[in-house]
Amino acid sequence: MSTLTRLVPSKSNLVLPILFALGLIALISTSTILYWTESLFTESHLVGYYCCVTERDLPNPGTLERTLSDFFRTSPGMHLPSLIFVAVNASLFAVNVWRGRRNYWWLPFLFIAFNIVYLLVDFWLVGVSWSISDRIVGPQTSVYKGYHRTWYGIALHLMLWGGFFITLFRAPMKLRPKPQAIEHY
């Protein structure tokens, strides 16, 4: 008897939708956490300054660096990376539920696991990127960080996004349980 058939009771048709609903609630929770961590990344890497800098500390208005910093400091730019990340994640989930047809109850748990791994790797990479920046550029001496200090983290973060989404797109197809293992009883 396979492990999957032992995990899923054979008599009740109600168990799988309940498992899916509970998983979906937990997935929404992890997606909310991902939204806020992506917002923190936007604030720490895409905005070069915080509230208390003087105009002379900033690049000149109209320069690319200042324009990008100003865009990501206010709405809609401050929400854009987070919204894109969560929307792509939700779209991949919806596509995989559609692909799974009747065999989709386990997908929220797979996505939760991937989200947790993403969060751990993301926090680790942020620390790595700041270390790289400090070693190459030196300690921060101005209130304005600038993209010369954060581009390492931005590049690592974009690579993490790419690896995460490619893996999340492919993994459900490879890890999908065999339909007969669930529907046999």
C-alpha cells in the first residue's frame, strides 16, 4: 500500500476538499507573508533613501537613480514588485490546479513548502548581498544608499525569482501523485 493511500482516508469524499481548503487558507497566509517580505526588499534595495534625508544628500532630480528611487518610494511603485511576485505565484497555483483536475488536493501544501523555502533563501541572500556590498564598496557613509550598493542584492533577488518560478512551474508535474493511488478505493 502506498504512503499516499495511507495518508488519505479511503471512505470519505469530503476529506480531500477539506484538506484542499485548509491548505488554501495556509497558502494565503504564506502568500501574505511573501507580499510583506517583498515589500521590505523593495524598501531596502529599490529605494535608495528613507524619510529623513536632505535634498543635498540625494542625486539630482531627473537623474535615473533618483527617478527610480522616487518611483519605488511611493505608490504604485512601492507595491509593484510584491504584487507581481504574489500574482505570478497565484497564477502558477491556478494553472496547476487546472492541470491537476480532480487530483489537486495536495497542491497548496507543495506551494506552502516552496514559499517557506523561498523565504529562508531570500533572507539569507539579503544578508549575502549586504556583505558583498560592504566588502566591495565599503561601509555606508551617506544616508542615501544608492544603487551602486544595492545592485548585488537586486541581481541575486531576480535570480531567486527566476529559479523559484521555474521550479514552481515544473515541480507539480513531477511530484503529482498517481491518480489511481487516491481514486482506487
